[in-house]
Amino acid sequence: MEVAGVGFRVLGRLAVSAGGGPVAPPRSPVLQGLLGALLLARGEPLPTIRLAELVWLDRETSRESVHVGVSRLRKWLARLGDDEAGRPAVRYEDGYLLDVPAERSDLGRFLARAAEARAADGPERRHRLLAAAFAERTGPLLAGLPRIERTDPLVRGVEDAIRQAALDLAAAAPAAGAAGEAAAVVRALADEHPFDEELHAALIDLLSAAERRAEAVQAYRRFAEHLAAELDVEPSEEVQRAHRRALAGDRPPEAPADAPPPEPVPAQLPPDIPDFTGRDAEVAALTAILRGDRAVPGPGAVTVATVAGMGGLGKTTLAVHVAHAIADAFPGGQLYADLRGDSAAPADPAAVLGGFLRALGMSGTGVPPSLDERVALYRSRLAGRRTLVVLDNVASEEQVRPLLPGTPAAAVLITSRNRLVGLEGAHLLNLDVLPSAQAVEMITRIVGARRVGNETAVAAEIARLCGHVPLAVRIAAARLLGRGHWSLSHLAGVLREERSRLDELVAGDLAVRSNVEMSYRQLPPRTRRAFRLIGLLDAPDFAAWAVAALLDAPVPDAQRHLEALIDAHLVGIVGADGTGQLRYRVHDLLRLYARERCESEDPPDERAAALGRALGGWLALAEEAAERVPGPCYAAMHGAAPRWRLPARAVAALLADPTGWFAAEHAALVAGVGQACDLGLTELAWDLAASMERYCDVRGMYDDWRQMHERALDLCRRAGDRRGEAVLLRGLIEVTTWTSPAGPGPAMTRLRGMGAELLDLFTELDDPRGMADALVMMVWARTADGDKSAALALAERALDLAQAAGYLGGQARAHHVMAVVHGEADPHSALGCLERALVVAKEVDNPRFIATIVQFLGAARALSGDLAGGKRLLDDSLAMARELGDRYLETFSLLFLSKLFAATGDERARPTLRRTLAFSRAGNFGHHLADALCVLGELNLAEGDARAAIDCLEQSVEVWRTRGWIPYLARTLRSLGDARAAAGDRPGARAAWEEARDLFAQVSDEAGRSSAEERLSRDAP
């Protein structure tokens, strides 16, 4: 339902209302496209070039044309009403945006209800909300609108949200008794997406649930016939299962009310280019191979197509274009990675797999550490999914083999400068230069047919002088596009004068360099300098502010240089990041050329200063963003490396969502740490690495966290930077202890030694905050050893230091670890510590640490006898963890709740334990996993299932040994002995009890030792 005022509709044909009645949209298709694009952006700014691509659909459009179009749209909007305050208006903030409240557009209302439905309890409420959302939709997005680029990520993102809402509706409707109504919605969307197997499976299930089985069977047959006719493939197993259910009269399985959200469908392809030209035979061949029109090498083999050729031939452009064209045939999603095969440091397959696994729904901690484990998990995740994997810029067969899926449902498209003939069963496509006609067509599409006019022969000469290399042809055409007063004959004359260099175009990379030089020399001097300095960055992509830092200039100046470089095809646009900033990328060959020019034209001190400003800019933003991320409650420690600071208003805009900023800049920050290490910028390297700890912790980026710290720590030790060494060692201890990577000895044993080393470092530096942090770490290690008195002494010492230094975070953590030391054996003492910790934690205002204290308080209250109060606090902590999106905290709260349910005989114990175990395994939460397995084993034993108990308890013992937590290991061994005795395994029981007795004695737990000894005595022959 539309609210009063001006309203807009895009979920169907573009429609406008004002004053309670309809208003005809603008007559101009361009204005309709502009209005539609701005409405889809929902208040996010769209730069001029983005609007040109979205609405004008090609690069002929000048910026002036866009500005004129926006001006006309503003005038049209001004006629919608007299109330200026309530009238929508187009503004400019690093791009054009349209201010329209969400409730005044059908898309805003749709997305709001869909989001509310995802958070709602119960299928009936979810269905009501989703049905109300789809009541807003009257047809395809912006139906009939010719001036909108439908392959753009903005459009596809909205369409993906609509599709996901339809799937959510299909999941909720049967339990709400509304399968028939939902079927009509899903059928309409399935008709619009004829190859979307998940939608068609949902439609078949809904028709079955509505007792319309004949329709369900007919829907399957139509879909199967369509796939066979168009793609020559059979429906996926998911669709076939839905068909079998329809034939058998079975209702589709209903998801539990608390079922986790569906696995994400990755869509990682870079944007397609609007002026893609030629390559018709290559596109047809690759399409046939990847869609399965050609036989694969053998039954069960995955389809692999390789595009090989020299640099500059457009291998990536071709691969991305084909991937977009066939994306609908791969409803399982599209994965993409640049393997940097033409650089000095090709991508590590393990790192690429880590990114793929996270895109496929794994949490950061759920990504296993070793390459072999990642390969196995990756192939398991892709099994049965029709997924397209695009591996760009591959160096070798060895690099790419771990990235190949294991089943034929997926397909792989590879680009490489090498032929990769050792890749078994791959279809090889050798890419050559463009035929003359296609090169001329490329020039015509870029500059426009009117511009070429009667100079077709001259265009052919330009193409010949460029060697028909696509990169060179594109650069030449860009010069024409940027200089409207030039004729083609004039450009041909320029190229003829450079014959000695252009003759080298047939020699490979030198050809590309010559063409880059040709374009580079036509740039204004300041833009040439910007290009040279950009080449200094190792960051794979960057925002405009980073160029401003390189130049020590305002961001608008940097953006103007970037626009000129984009026109010359020396810089490319990756897309908009999560902060709304455009991200730019320089091709590796162009980066190399820029660095060569920089080294020959710019003095060393100017190069060093520019790079220092850019890295200092990342550091200034990272340290400020880190303060706003709810991560570990450590003292923030920074060095004196120079910072380059943006204006306060720009910083506020960039860091409005600090976690989103870190996500956008993550790859650049990691590269920045590496580059600072390479250049010996010790303080900058350790400070930048340390500023990323909170984000890496919250988002589970443990591989990057560990690798950055290890590399920067080595630099600090070689440079004698003791403060940097201490700060990085503190972070390294945190990541290596709690994510349990493969390492020498149990995790808590390593913690003991590293904590002592950290204490020595901070003592040498006379830093009481760091000393307090080190002592808290040592408390955990001593508690794991079972040395309660030593642990309490260390905690009290940490508290004294933190109080003397006015270090609130250290005080809160000291009170917390005191409670950990008291533990389950003395919950009343633990309660007092935790209540004091909560008071201080609220002063610190760290939501994550507050949630941690609340969950420990809940456990302590329950152990003290206040079961209702304990459960209430645990429920609170669970809600807080979910609001933060912190799976680690959520799992810990579920673990405590499962213990409470098990102790009170509550039937919720098992389902809560199942979820705890699932999260622990997915996230590699070793402590939680071991504890939950022990609780489940004891529950099985209490219910008389000794075999199941033994299985759980043996797994728990194995994990506890890797953790090195002796009291927990002893208790689990005691329970394992009980389970083995119940199963009649007396020797196994005695072995477990004897080890438990010795461990209890080792930690001076007399009650535990006596209980084990008593069991051994009862069992004595």
C-alpha cells in the first residue's frame, strides 16, 4: 500500500503517483531509465560513468549528456507537487542519488517486509509478511523499460533479492496452509527465469503441497523439456526429487522454524563490458562446451575450458562475457578469482579456496588450515551444484588443479598466458589477435558509427598499426573518443610516425607497452603523474581517496585524474564497494609499465613520500575504524608512523559502517602490510596489521590475521622494534590459541610459553596495559593446567596493573578471568567477579565483551541454583550474539544452555546440542566442540545408550588433548570410563579411569581423584 505523497513503483512497469492519483512517467525513455536506475539504487550515489552504462548502455555518451538528462529529470520531479520538503529530489554526493523514503516506493516496502520476514518467528508470520511483499509486485522489474542495463550488478542485485524472497515464501507457505497462493507467485517468477532450477523445484513442491499433483507433474515435464531443448541437459537432482515427491503424493519436507538461512549463491563475476566486440566463433565454442553441448572427456568428468594467448588479447574480457551470457544455466552461482599468473607473486590456491569457501557459506573459522582439507571441503560444497567457476590469469597446471571441482555438475572456465596442455581433459581455445573486420567493429562501437563515417579504410589501417591486439585497438579508440576534434586520418598519421615501435606489436608484451606509451604520452602532465604513482601500489584495487593520498591532493582532483585514465583505458572500474565508493584496478601489465615510468621520471624521495602517504592513509582510517568494531577488549596500541588524513566529513562518510569499510578495503590492507614489510617500513607494517585484528576476529579472517602478524613480527624482530614485536605477539597469541591451527603441542601449552614471552616484552617497555593483557593470557594457560592458586595470583596482579593504569578494558578482562579460574567448582565466587566485570565492561561500551560477560553470568547463576535467572541471562546473551552476527559467542551461549537443559532433564537439550555441535564444527571452535561432545556423551549414557556415549566421549577426549585443558580432559576421561564400563569393556574403562585419576592428582583435584579411585576399586577383580 502506498503512503500519501509522491510514490514510485518499479516492481513491474515504472509508475508514479502524487496527491493520491497516478502521474504519467516522463515520456523520454532516457528519463525513464534515469528515474528507474536511481530508484533501484535506493539513495546510494551513482557516478556519472555508472549512469551512462546503466541508462545509455554504451560508452559513446559524454558526461554532458548525463548531466543534461539529470537536469531534465530534476525539472520533471519538481512538477510533482508544491511541497518542496516532501518532494523527491536528485542530489549529487560523489554521484547522483534520489532521496525517496523506503515507504514511498514499492521496492522499499518489498525489501523491508522481506527483511522483516527473515527475522520473524514462525512460518505463518513469515508467510504473511512475504505475501504482503509480493502484493507490491505486478511484473518483472521495470518491465518494458528499454533504457536500463539488465546485466548491471545493481539490477541483478535487486532481482536476486526478489528471487530469494520467493524461495523464502515457498519455504514458509506449506506450514502456513497457503501453498496454493504461494505457487502463483513462484510460478510467475519461474516463468521469468526459465532455467532457474531452484525456483522450478520450489514451484513443483508448492503444487504438491496444495494437492495439485497433476499440475506439479506437468510443471516438471515442461521444465525438463525446456532444458533438453535449449541446453541438452537433464534437470538437477533437486528438481527430480521434487518430481518424485509429486508422483508419490509426498508433501515436501518442511524446514524447522529455527532452520538456518539457505546457503548463499555466489555471484562473483566482474561486470561485463557494454562494447564487447567480435569473437563470435570463440563465444559460441565456449558456450557449447560449458553448457554441455559438447561431450566431456569421460563420464563423471568436470567440464573445463581453457582460453590461452598472450597478454592484451582480451582473454579475461572474453571469459567474463561468456560467463555472464550463460549465468542462468548455473543456478548454483558463479565463482571468480584472479590468480595473478602474470605477476611475480601468483595467488596461493589455498587462499583462493578460502575465499571460495566463505562465498559458499563457510564462516572464517570453518575454513580448514591445510590445502588438502580446503580442496576436499570445496569439492564437497560444489557436489551436485550447477556452478560456474571462472579462474582468470592462471600461472600453471599446478596452481589450478586444487581449484577444479570434483563432479560434472560444475563447469570451469580458465584464462592463461600458457597453453596448460598438462591439464587433463581440458578443452583448449587458443586466442589470437582480432580479424581486421572485428578490430574495425571495435573502433566503431567505441567511437560511434557517425564518427567513423566514410573512413572505414582508415579505421582498418589504425587496427593494422595496432597489430589487431584488442588492448592496443581499445587504447587507440579511447584517444579518438577523448578528442572530439581529431579525425581518424589524424590518428592514423600519428600511428604511422611511431612505426618503429608499433612493428613490435607482433612480439607480445612489448606490443602492449608500445600502445600504453602511445596513450600515456597524450595525457596531461598531472594525470601522467597520477598514473605513475598508482603503479606503486600493490593493492589489487583501490578507492579514489587512495589516489588523493598518493598525490597529496583533494579527492575530487584525484577523481578527475581517474576519469581521464579510465577514458584512456589505463585504469578500470571494479564496481562500487560496500561503502558506496567506486573501486578501481590497474591491469598488471599497465601497473608494471607505470612503475617503470615512475622509476625513470620521479625522484626516489618523491616515490617514497607518495607511497608513504597512501599507506599512511590506510593506517589512519584503519585505526579509527578499529575503534568502532566490537572486537577483543585489548588496549589499542599504535606507533608513530606518519598518517595521511582525509577531511573529517569524508572520514565520517567512509566509516559510517566501519565493518563494511574493512570488508571493502580488506585485500588492499593485507597488501599494504606486505608492501610495508617489503619496504622495511616497520612501524607502519605492525601498526596496520594490529589495526586489523578486531575486524579479522569478528569476520573470522584468521588466515590473513596470522600471516600478516607473522610477517610483520619477523620484520620487527629484525629491526629491533620491541613495541611492535610486543603488540603483534599479543595478537598472534590470540589468533593461534583460539583457532587452534596445526602447531607443536597443545594450544594451551603454547599459550603458557608465549604469554610469558609477551609479559617480558611489555615489562621491558614498562607498559602496564600490555603487562595486564599478557597476565590475563597467562591466567588462561594456568587455568588449563589446573593451577588455580597461580592463576588467581596472576589475575589479581593483572587487575592491580590495569587499575593503576586506568585501563578499563584490562580491569574487565581481569575480573572475567578470575571468574573463569573459579569456574564450575565455585560458581558463587565467579558470580561476584562477573558482576564486577559487567560494570566495567559497560563503561568500556564494547557490545561483544558485554555479551561475553552476560553469558558467563548466566552459567554462574544456573550453577549457583538460580536456574530461571541463569536461563534468562543465557537467552539475553544469545540474542546479543545474534545481533552482533558473532557465531563464536552464539555457540558458547548455546553450549551453556544445552548444559542447563541436560542437567534439568529438559527435552531441548538434544536439539540445542545438535546446533552447538554443528556450529562448533563449521567454525572450528575446538573448546566448544569438545565440551558439547562430552555433554552429549553423558546424556547418551544417562539414557542407556553406552555405544553412542563412547563415540561422543572418545571424540571429546581427542579434541581436549589438542586443546591441552587438563581438568576438562580428566572429567571427560572419567565419563568415558563410565561409558565403557556400561558397555562391558572393563579394560578400556580401567584405562580411562586410571588416566583420569592421574590427571586429577596432577591438578590437585582431590575430589576428582577420589571419584576415579573409587571406580577403580569397585571394578577391581
